[in-house]
Amino acid sequence: MMRIIMNKNKLKVCVILFILGIVSGINYTYAKIDKQVAEYTSGLPFAMPEIDIPEFPDNVFSIVDFGAIGNGHTKNSDAFNKAIQACAEAGGGKVIVPPGMWLTGSIKLESNVNLHLQKGAIIIFSKRFEDYPIIRTSWEGIPRVRCTSPISGFNLENIAITGQGVIDGSGEAWRPVKKFKLTEHQWQELVKSGGAVNEKRNIWWSSEEVLHGEELIKELSKKQDVSLEEYEAAREYLRPVMVGLVQCKRVLLDGPTFQNSPAWNIHPLMCEDMVIRNIIVRNPYYAQNGDGLDIESCKNVVVYKCRFDVGDDAICLKSGKNEYGRQRGKPSENIIIADCIVYHGHGGFTVGSEMSGGVRNIAVHDCMFLGTDVGLRFKTTRGRGGIVENIYIQNILMKDIPTEAIRFNMYYDYQPPIVEDNGDEQDYIEMVEKEFPVDEGTPRFQKIYIKNVICEGADRAMLLRGLPEMPIREIELDNVFISADKGITCIEAEKISFNDVTIIPEKSPVFKLYNCSDISLQKVEFPEQKEVFIKLEGEKTGNIQLKGIDKSDIKGKIKFDKNVKSKDIILK
């Protein structure tokens, strides 16, 4: 009843505004409910409001009418921005980018404008660094000085980027390249092309100026009240995200290909009511910070039917870094990611590591990760703080994952080593990290539910690695099938449930548990020829419950270290 009343009220308001618009000659725009979006936001395990997608007047403005020339050589910055401004001043509408190759500097979006790329249209952003003014913004979760994004929008409402064209950020002019990511021949060819190489001869930069940019930025960070002019000498180092949208409401990205970004590809920050669908996001596999989509401190977001092939995390949720992120206090929440395919990427779906404002109420379903470095990736570290919870993941297919199919890691900045099973009694090196006091900087991963997952080929099935002072907790895995070189490793975890899980590892053991408690393994299957089913270590390990498992299948296949007693294993 409440929803019906709200819709009637909205209708009344629209009628009044429509009449006023006729009288005054002003064009008004309205948002509308999209049936397909509504299907994705219904039936969720958390409350999700309806998302209105932008709707625009019939006004049409072509960049050609403002002097644009699509030969790939003529710079069209003025034409783009004049067309967008004229559209906004007319009350909104569509700015058309027709077929052609359109070179431009930075483009500034305006409210009520749909930037529409027709089929055959390619926007290529200039490699001239001066075309991107230096501004104060955010980068990797904290305030930073960077260059203006090729496409930017600040405090806007009712905006869209649509169509079947391509947006190319000319990222090769900005990005460093690490030697280990290339073949020797590729590296030699890159060095011969120009630019500069660091002293260790392992990172290529586009110029001597950008090579020393990091050093200059560190010096400026030590000063107070530094002007933007003082950053000019480091301009080439201050790589922007390609599409930077800050505090925008009612946003639609639908159709285009976004590729070759200087840093992250698409970065909505503190935005609300956003729909991202039918887009392709591409970066070279070696692209430094070449993320696909980084959703930071946003709420009410639906991402579906998208394709990603990038150089870093593909689909990533963030919410600010450390104290700044906690003070901002804006979690990423009420987000649906569905029907997406990820090819290359450091993570298929990722949370963190900058998640200090929290991440909650997330649904990920019906996605495929084909060759991503990690499939489902959760990362954080001490100092972040923040709570990641109420995450619901289901119907995920993975193939050829070089590391873990599923990874929870609370040591993102530092990774204590793991000694693989080599037949020795001691399977793990003693962690050099001691237990720290729990404070506002202690991160938490909890209440995460993963079901209906198939992975064919991974180095390790799963890694769950918490902190001694804050274990990963309340993780449920249901109906999971993974074939991998190694099995499941859990370190500092509690209240973890494995139900109807099949692991096909090449090496024993199937499970390694170190300092883990309240672990439930129910209807877990594994190859019967494996010598070790479960290996238990650490003085905190206890209450390991094995349910629905044939005792004859695991006889002689449970190993303990000196800190774990047989009573800690409970067979039901």
C-alpha cells in the first residue's frame, strides 16, 4: 500500500511540473522505473529500494553542430563541452557522438545530459597532459591531488553515457609498465620506443619527468598548504581514473566500450541510484592500476550483463582508506552484480582493500570468471577498520584460476608465509605477526554466504586468512565444487560452515586448519585416495565438527600437531 501511495504522489508531482513546464517553456526531466532493473532488485535477502533510471527530454545536440571533426587528429574539446553545456541549458537531452574518430581533452558532464555514442563512434582522449587540469580529488580511498578525469561529473543528477561506441583513455601515455608482466622481447621493444627506466631496470615510465614524479609527490606531502601549481612538475605522474563520477544521483551507463584507462577505468564515488549494464570494460593485462569498475562508498547500484577484461581487479567494492574512510562513514551498500563475465583480472569480484567505511548488503550472482588471478577476492589489512558483512554470492562459474578460487586475506600489505605440506610434522611457519589489540583500525569479515559455485582448475581451492585478534567468522559455503592443485587452507577463522562441498585436489591434505574453531564440515567429498583429509594445527584449534561423513572414508586421514587433541574433532 505504501508503494502505491508513493507512486500516486510522484504522478501528481509530475503532472504539476508538466503543466508548469508548458506554461513557462521549461523542459523538465523525470526518472522512471525500469522493469529489468526491478527484477534484479526484487527477492533479495536484504531491503533494497527501487532504483529510478534517468529519463531525458527529446532535445538532441550533435557535437558536429558545435564544430567537431571526426578525423582522429583534430582536437574537439570545445565542441564536446559546448554541446554538453547547451544541452544542459536547454533543460537536458541527448548529446550525440556520431560515427567517426573524435579526439578530445577532458569532458565535463552536466545534469540531465545523456552522452550518446552512436555505432561507429570512437572517442579518443588526448595524450597531451595539459588537457587535464590538476585538481583535488580522491585516489585509492584518501584525498589526493590528481589530473582531471577524461570524463568527469561532480554533484550531478540524471546523467548517462549510452550507445554502441568506444571510449579510449589513451592510457599507454600515462601508465608505467613492470618488466615481469612482459616477455623479454616485449620489454626490449618497449624500452626502445623511448621513455625512461628506473635504476633497477624493472619499471618503464613514459618520460624522465614522470619517473621522478613519485619522489616529488612525497616531498610535497611533507609540506603544509601546498598549492596546485606546485604539483605541475609532477603532472605526468598524477594519473586520473578515466570516468570519475563524484556524488552523482541517478546514473546510467549502458552500452559503450570503456577501454585503455590511465588508472582505474570507471570510478563512481559516493554516488546513489546507479545502473551499469551492457558495457564492455577493457585494459591490457599488464595495465598498472588497470581496474575495471571500482564502486566506492556508493549505494543502490545494479551492475548486470557487463564484460570485463582488465589489468587489475575487475569489479571491486571500496569505501575509503583507514581513518579517512572511517570518518567519511559512507559504506558501499545495496549493490547487485549479476550476469557478468570477467576474463583477465586480478580478481573477478573483489572487496577492498580500501573498505574502511564498510561494505554491506551485496548480492553477486550468475557470473563467470574465466582466467582471473583470483575468483572471489576479499582483502584488507590492519589499520583499515571497517566491517564487510551481509554478502550473498551464488551461481558462480570459474575456470583456470592461477591462485585461489576463493580468497579471504586480512594481510594485504604483508603476507606471512605458508609452508606447503612436505610430510613434516610442522606444516606452517610460525607467524611473525603477534596478536594486536582490537581497535577502530581492526577490520572485520563476517556474515558472508557463498553457494552454488563450480571451479574447474585453480592453484588452491580456498584461502581464508584472518588476524589472530580478529578471525574471519560466520562464512557459509554451500554446494561448492572445486578442482585444484591444493585444497582449502584456513588460518585464524571461526564459525565457518562447509556444507555439500566437493574438493578435488592434486595434493594432500584436502583441508588445513590453523588456529580455527567452530568449523563445520557437512557432506564434504574428496578423492578417497588422498592420504590426508584434514590437518589440524595451532593451540586455538577446536570444535571441528564432521557431519554426514563416512568414518571409513577418513580413517587414518586426520593429522594433528601437538597443540590439537583428538577430542577437538567431533564426528556426528
